[in-house]
Amino acid sequence: MTGQKVWFITGAGRGIGSDLVTAALEAGHNVVATARDDVAVTAEVGFPCPSAPR
């Protein structure tokens, strides 16, 4: 077992949710981010989303 944390963050498409995602990723943690609009998460955080249109 490693000491790396995994964050499950809802509402990651904007506001404090996207801020939490960014902070957790910058700290080296793994993140599971959800939102009503998964494309919004990609736009806010900058990481690709598997269901985002190409």
C-alpha cells in the first residue's frame, strides 16, 4: 500500500470543485472528478476526458 491519496471530487466543472481538483493534482494525488458536464471538467482542469468529443 502506498501513501498516495485518491480524491473523489464532485462538482469539478467549476468553482471550488475545480480548485480542489487542481490542488490535489498539483500535490501529486490521484483524482476522480465528476460533474454534470464532463467537458466542463476538461476545460477547467485541462486533462482529457474519455467521453469528450474529439
